Amino acid sequence: MIKIPATGAPKLLLKDVEVAARLGCSRRHIWTLLASGDLCPPVHLGRLVRWRAADLDVWVAQMIPIREVEPKTPRRGRPRRHL
């Protein structure tokens, strides 16, 4: 969990940069996931956009079982030549 430096208390609302760091991806990918409806919705505070840390934790927990259950589809077509 991301901590506030002064108090050490966990942050409740996260910026897009912090969400990206938490998920291990870029800021751009966060906005792509949001636009496609694949990311939990953010909280709007005036012009600010933040994500609840608890909502993000739930979303990650829900995504993990889905990824493990999906079967891999075999590649179709000619195999690629490695140079």
C-alpha cells in the first residue's frame, strides 16, 4: 500500500500515477483501461480524478481468477521463422 510520507498512514485516494505504479503499467494504459470499461471507476473531486485504494484492491482480486481460468488459444497459421 502506498503511504503518505508525513504520517505513514495508507492513502485512501490514489492518483493515476500511483495506480499505474501499483499495477505495474503506464499512466496511458490506466486511461485506456478506463475508456474500455476494464478498470474500476474513479472518484471525481472537482477537476481531480482519483481512485479509491479499496476499490482498486477489489478490482485486482477479481481480475486474478479470471486470468487464471482463461484457456490459451493455439496460434493459427504458419509458425514464424526466428532470425
